[in-house]
Amino acid sequence: MIEVFSLPETLSPSGTGTYQNCPLQFRFQNIQKLPQPPGAAAVKGNVVHRALELLFQVDAPLRTHAAAHDFLATAKTEFEPTYDITGLNLTPEQATKFWADCTTLVDSYLRMEDPTTVDAIETEMWVTAPLDKVALRGIIDRIERDANGGIIISDYKTGKAPRDIDVEGRMMQLQMYAYMLREMRGEMPTSLQLLYIKDGIRHTRTPTEQSMRFVHTRTNALFNAIEKSCATAFFPTRKSGLCNFCNFKSWCPEFGGDPAKAAVEAPIKYPRPPQ
């Protein structure tokens, strides 16, 4: 008897990327929702995102370097007792380096732009839009107005900037945000920008009606593929360099694993503390 998997109720830009990179990882992560351990790089990104979210919640003249560091200290206080940090099992020396890296990332952001000049109107905003069979959902890091009143969508990245040939693929996430925001507000954003904080690199694009149609067509097609995978239990693997960073490698057939065992073994391998 073929196992049938429940369809996801919503899709996120990151989720669509996961399915494209590896449908089996998407099954483990987005459908079965198996536990994973926190990763230092991802948690650093979350800490820095939180510090910048707090920074842009105060009036522009108050967004000083000192304020940014104060908000990073607030983020540290918020994160330290959580599993995101405790689950990393850092030694004292590793913890010192972890927080120093967060400080370096905040300082790198402050070299990229002057936050007092940004007309921020929303931070960490939930957006959604219906597609043919599913709702698209996501969180936009920052929405601002340009000098002419147009909307700019900004997304912070704390990892390494991509090669030039890979930028368009990374921009698809922002095109999806633009699609959702336009559906919610009836206003097309004028600019999309990816801020690679670590490397001080900014990539910008202009969304168009053509790119919005592409988002709609492409995402519907992806969901149709997901629907077929759930009905047939066929979630193929796609071996790549990303496998080295996958928490589900133990249950991947590419590495001798059995996907059927993941639901039982993942909670044992990656136990979560009681809520």
C-alpha cells in the first residue's frame, strides 16, 4: 500500500526553494515536520535580524551605532535561554566567538547603509496571497519608502553572497514577496534589494508585471508537483553540495539511509526540550 502524505496548507518562498533543491528534504522538513538541531549560522542570522528589527522600530534619528549595539544586547538576552542557543552546546570559548560574530555582522550592516536615512514603514511583516490551490505566505524583513513614495522590499542575508550567476535564483524569494504584497495592498513595489551583510554586497531588481505572472505560474506548477509527490509518496533526492549541510542525511537513500525510519529516529537523534 502506498503511503499518502498530507499536502501542506501553505507554501513559503523558502519552502519552494527546498522542494526545488531536494523534494525528499521538503518531505522531511515541510510535510513531516521532523525535528532538526539548531545551526550556528542560522541562529546568528536570527539574532542579527532581531537586532535590526528593533533598530527600525525606533524613530530614524535614534538609529545610531550605539543603539544598534544596545539592540543586539537585547536580542542576546532574548535568545540566550532558548533552545536556539542551548541546543548549539557551545563551549565558553565558542559562545564568545558566536556573539563576537554577531557584533561583526551588525557593524558590517552599519557600514552598508545609514539606518537614519531609511524610511522604514514595516519590519518582519507577514504577507500572504492565494494561488490556485494553496496560499503563499512569508515574512518580509523590511518595507520602506523611497524618495518618490515607492515601496522597497529589503531582505537581510548574513551568509556568503552568491556568485553573479546565482543572484537571480536568490531574487526569486523577493519576487514572491512582491507578489504577495501587491495582492494584499494593491501596490507594486518599485524595488527589491538583497543585503548581504557579511560581504557588504547589495543586489537590487525592479519587479514587473511579467515577473509577477512568472511567480504565479511557477509557484502553481511547483505546488502541482508537490501534490503529485504527496499522492504517490515519490519524493526524489537531488544530490549536491547542499547535502553536506542537511540534517536528514542519515535517512537519505543517497547515503544508504531509509526515509521510512526518519519519523521514528529523528526525534530520538534530535530531541527537543519540553516546552
